[in-house]
Amino acid sequence: MRTGFLLLVFAIFSSVVFAQQYPPEWIKYTMGGYLYDIESDINTNDISETKFKEHLLNVARTNLAKQVRLIVQDNSRLNKSAINGKSDISYVSSTVFQVDVELQLVESETYYNRETKEGQVIVYINKAAAAEYYKKEISLLVNTADNALSNAQNYLSSGFKNRAKQELANVLPEFDKVREYFSWLGLLGLSQNEITNLSASFNDREQTIKRFLSDLQYATTIYISCSADIFGNTYDAFPEAIKGELSGKGCNFSDDVSQADWIITVQASARKYNSFVMNNQAFYVAYADAKISIDKTITSQRICEDELSIKGSHSISFDEAALVAYKNITKKVGEIILKNIEK
């Protein structure tokens, strides 16, 4: 009983002495709102004050990082002992540690007595500030994922599968980087309810992106080279109309030939045919002519070569008649392409 009492007195006395050997303003960092490590030593090698304090700071940062990793992973035992009058930390663990505490979250203060050459440093992490930092990082990733999914859907609607894939592939690795933050949140005192809500949003976006990418693996990808003109003037709407016809049937488009399953070449032009008057009403007739070639990328095999001409008529002008002809030929060109790539 007497021995137990003496040990208790010794422990209380030791804690008082411990508190007194450091600047009193540091005590607040030891009261529960912070993760911290304090290191001290005597500058026996007479190195500069700056270098000596930096040495102690490096030791403190390393020890703080290790302590945090041990707590987060809950997979080790931590023993602190005094060796040769210096504080040291020994670890028994099956885990390999990396000293990678987020340094932007670590703050520090230093003290140096030029007469005794004794230096003390403290490094600490404000739990509340750190929790807010990690919450923002997780929320930022969720928002980034939402934007990527929206952009990918827009690309896919336009038939650009590879652009959609790249948009999502750029975001997916970030989930592995941010996943560890959830371990910190519990350590930093965030409520379980908040952690659960953040985790639900995080997991939902990650799984949605993975499903989206998986679905994109099986769609047909086309590289299309398409030119068109109306009586010598470039007609840019025709290539887009062809893509619209094909994307509605599950095709996607790539700007990179090597990423495409098929290479489609379409050359189209409009020509005037004739005009006539019927019941005092003028009519104009034009033709849209198209040459189509289809190559299979993986074998470099020409699958199809075809030509077709379709007319259009209008009461206003040959230009309007040509637009009608292009509208009529668009569907036929799409049918020829789909018939050959779906064989």
C-alpha cells in the first residue's frame, strides 16, 4: 500500500517537473484539443541555433507522424522511454510507417536558451482545424466527381466515348488518395454521423464512376472523317448530323484513330439538277452525293465501299433543295455504316 502511494506521488511530481521545464504557454497544446510532440536536447556540438532547432523540429515531426499512424491504424504498440537522458520513441509494429503527416496541418513553436544551450520544440496539430481541412478535401472530391460525371455524360451524348472515359479516368485515382482521410476524421473527433454521411457520398461517387467506365468498355468506338459542301461552300452540319445518327444507335467517337474500332470516311457534295415551274410555282431540285468507306482498325481491312445519291426539292432555291437532299441522305449513310459494323 505504501509502495503504491509513493508511486502515485512520484508520478504527480514527475508530471509537475515535466510541465515546468517547457514554456508554460505550451501546456494548452497538451490539454486534449491537439495532437502534439515535444522534444528537447542540449546543443553539445555547438551547431548554430537555427540548425539545432531545425534538427529538433525534424525529430518532433517524425515522432508526431509515427504516433498518428499508430493511432489511426490501431495496429501497434507505442512505448516511450528515456535513453541517455533524451526522449526517444520505440515502436513494435508489423506496419511499415511512412513519415507523411500533412505538413500543412502541423504547426510548431521553439525555445532556445543561449546560456545553457538547451532547446525545446513542440509540433502540434489543431484537431478541429485538421478535421475541417479533411472534410473540405472530401467534399471537394465529391464535387469534382459530380462535375466529371456531368461532363462525361455530355461527351457520351455527343458520341465521344474516349473523352468521357478520360474525364472519369482522371478523377478515379483521387479516391484512393483521399480514402485515408476517413481514418483521420475519427481520430480528430468528428462525429460518427458526419463521417457516415461523408462516406456515403464518397462511396456513391466512386462506384458510379466505376460503373460508368465499365459500361463504356463495351460500346463501339468510331473515328469518322467527313467532309461535305453545298455548291463549293463547306457544309459543317452534315458531319455532326452523321454523328447524331450513329450515337443514337450506341456508337461513340474518338479523335484518336488508334483508339477506334472502326474508321469511317464520308465525302459528300451537293449538285444542282434542274428547276421547273408548276402551277405558277417554281421548284428547285438538287442531289446530295456521298462516297463511304469503312475500315476495321484492328485488321486494317476495308469492309465496305459504297456510293449513293439522293435528291431533294424546294420552292425557294437550289441551296434549300440541297439542304433537303442532305437531310434525306443522312439517314441512308447511317444505315449503311451500321449495317456493316454490326456484322
